[in-house]
Amino acid sequence: MITTMYPEYPPGLNDEQNKYLLANLKDWSIAHGLAVRPPPAYVPEEHNPLGALATTAPVTLFPSLFPRVCFEQAKSVAKAYNELYSAIASDEGWLKGIVEELVDIDDFIAQLWKVYTSTKSEGYVQPLQLGLFRSDYMVHVDPADTSPSPAVKQVEFNTIASSFGGLSSQVSALHKHLLSIDAYPDTISSIVNEAALPQSSSVPQLARGMAVAHQAYGPPESDIETCVIFLVQDPERNVFDQRHLEYALNNNHGVRTFRLPFGRVLDDTKLDANRKLLYLPPHAPNKPFEVSLVYFRAGYSPAEYQSQRDWDGRLQIERSAAIKCPSILTQLAGTKKVQQVLATPHSPHLKRFLPDDAQAAAVLKTFAPIYPLDKSEAGQEARNLATNPETAVRYVLKPQREGGGNNVYRKAIPGFLNGLPELQWPAHILMEMIEPPAQSNVIFRNGEMQEGGVICELGIYGACLWKNGEKDGERDIVENFEAGYLLRTKGSGSEEGGVAVSCCSTRNVLWS
Ligand code: ADP
Ligand code: MG
Ligand code: MG
């Protein structure tokens, strides 16, 4: 049975202590860009006509606790995961097998695949690919194990628009600052201290990943400058998260960056005769830039593709000589279906992509059980589990979607499947719920404090630049490194919770 060793965490504060902590947290956050644009419901548009207002990003008042051994475990597999997913993204033949199971029942996947095949038939002109990945984990302790030692299990692997790397570095710095000015009472000094608060290097490392790609792209064809495009949603509330990366790229590496709304690709870019991607800034259309890298913070959800024009824009980028982060195949490698296929017991796939036995074993340890919902034997078994209200409560059902809010949880699964034509079932995977032990914290969100039970989800960023070879499945890795972390803290009451970023305290203190 797992119990917390620190029932007194977070500590109770008196009014003056609370005021001191909050005043410092609020001001430090704004002063350091730990901020978001306010939700429209929070500040009506008529009070914010130029969109100039910002508010503090949701954070926990206290660092959430996370076992150091689990933090180290997740970091230790980061490079192996980069290797694994770059190999998958380079293997069209293998991915085709996955996509074929989905194209007839998932229009979004079908459309992405069409962009790929259309580009492929013409021939790709850029062999380099950049992955800025984030592998997400929760702590899992097997309840059947009498002397449980905590380990992480992977929630999912993100290959497109992995967010919060910009804010995460700031959250680490915020909690360190609060510690340094004695905003935390002495009673928790054995838990929250300098050694227990690792700084997330996500800003410099993700920026370095982009800079490496930019550099590898080489000099421009003519005498115009090169730039990196941040392809973004519009409006975007999480804009400062992205800005931190832009500023790091500009300040540390001298790389020009521009923000291009996803719907404006065909308005503001064009291809030259060699399929170089040219960006024509709307504020200075006579001074075009050659695009070295397109970093996607958009384009992962069907709702963003409002018309054929948006698909044409996606195709224009894919056909171009710019390095894509991600390419279509890299995006498809991040589908939940791929995660399920890798996690199938005794499957040969992991070995195929990760020939090093030690690496493969370490990665395998992070897999949670995931099942298909097709007509295979495993699929039939999963169908029984998912449609039985007694067993369904241990699972989450996921479609091939990104960005949160798409999953069906526990007791809602049987009813959901009941209302879904059986033909559509294989578009989903069934995953065992990871049950991290709850702890308590106080979340500061939209100017309000919410105290209660929380759970943590750790994301480890990875950066990987590789070069595809002539033959399918061939690739050379140019750079591969771990790129910092994100610890999110969510209310344990709701299934997905709101997103609150929180700093990581990695002493192995949580478990008795
Ligand atoms: P998305 O790509 O939309 O972020 P996720 O697979 O990350 O999809 O699921 C969204 C959220 O649902 C996660 O951040 C986590 O809070 C919860 N979740 C997903 N899978 C599991 C799981 N197996 N166990 C516990 N919680 C999960
Ligand atoms: Mg995701
Ligand atoms: Mg997720």
C-alpha cells in the first residue's frame, strides 16, 4: 500500500505567509514571461480590444513531488526514444501498414497520408528531418507488488507541437526564486531545497535543436537571408511559451524567426523553381526570406484544416526544401496506434527499430498495456474489456488525435462504443489507466487558488536531427539529445484535468 511520507505537504500558511508567497509568485511570473493570454471568458474582448493583456500561467504554489528515481528513469531513455521514433518516421513501408488500417475510418489520417504520397510521387527535395519530441509519463506502482518500487509508464509520445518547453524552464526558475526568498516555510526544507529542484533546460535545448537544423540546412541559394518559421494557431493563448523559444533562437543563435498563422501559408509563402520555401513577411513583402525550418505549433488537429486551401498549404510546406518539424511521416509516427503496436507483447517491432538490446529493454519497461480494438484475438479481448462496465473502469479509450480533450475514460467507454458504428472501433486504442498515487498541492489559475488532490505527469523533451537515406528505412542521425523536462500537475478529480505546469522536485521522498 502506498502512502505519502509527507502528509504535511503542502504546508499550511498563515495569511501573511500566503500574501508574501502569492505577491512574489504573481510578479515574478509576469516579469519573466511565465504568462498566457487571458481566456475570453476571463477578460471580455471589449476590455481588451488590442489583445494586449496577459495573465500568469497556471502554476502550483509549491513544487509537486516526484520520485527522483522515476525522473532519472524517464531521462535515461530520452535518446533511445529519439532513435526509435526517427527510425519509425524513416520507414514508409512499415508506417504504410499502420496507416492502411486507419485510412478508411479516419479521414484526418487519410488526408495526411495523401499529402505524403503526393509529395513522394514528385520526390522529396529535403532529406533532413527534425524531431522535437516529448515523451509523457506518470509514476506507476503495481498494486499487486508487495514491496513496490515506483517506475514510470509512458502516457504517450508526442511528435508534433510538443508544448510548454518555453514555460517549463520559467516554472523551474520561479520555484527556485520562491525558495531563495524564503517564501516556503522552514518546515518543508527537507523536501524543497536547491538540490531537489532541477532547472529544466527545455528553452535552451529546444532552441539548440532548431539551431542545429537551421545550420544543417546550409546557406541560402541567393543573397537573401534564411529564417525559421513558427507555424502557429491564431489566436494562440499560449503564445509566450513559443516566444521564449523564438527569443532563445534569436538571441543565442542569431537566427531570425517569424510567426506564420496556419491559415496563411499560401498567402505568405511561395516555392521557387527549386522548391525552396520563400517567406514574404506581410509587413515587408519586398524582403523575402528563405525558410530553413518550419516548426509546427499547429496543424495537428482536424479542426484547423477548415478548407482545401489549408490542406494545400500543408502540401506546399511538405513539398518544399525547408526542413519540417515534423514531416508528415514523423507526425504519423506519433499516432496512438503506433504506440499500441510497439507495446504489443512479444512484438518484433521494437527490436526492428531499436536493435540495441539494452536500449530496447529500457524502453520496453516504460510501456503500459495497450490494446487494439480490431478483430484480432487481442482486439476481441479488448472489446470485451471495453464493453463490460465492470472492467472498462480500468481503461482509457483514445482516438488518433492530439491536443487533449479527445479521450473517453473508464465508465463512459461502454456507452461511447455502443453509440459508435463497429466499423469505427479500430480507429481507437484501449489503454490501461496508469494510477499515480495522489498528493496535494495548490494550483494558482486565472487569479484563483484551487487546493486539493493532484497527480503529476512528467514530459521529457528530446531533439533529434536525422538525414533520410536513398532507400526506405535508411537514415543517419546527425544530432540526438535530451532537451529538458516539463512537470504538469493536474487536479486528480477530473480525468484529464486542466493543464497546470509545475516544477519538479525529484528527491525520492514521496514513497514509504
Ligand atoms: P493527447 O495527445 O490528447 O495529449 P494523451 O494520451 O496525452 O492525449 O491523453 C490526455 C491526458 O489523459 C493525459 O495527459 C493524461 O492526463 C490522461 N491519460 C491518458 N492516458 C492515460 C493513462 N493510460 N493513464 C492515466 N491517465 C491517462
Ligand atoms: Mg499528444
Ligand atoms: Mg498528452
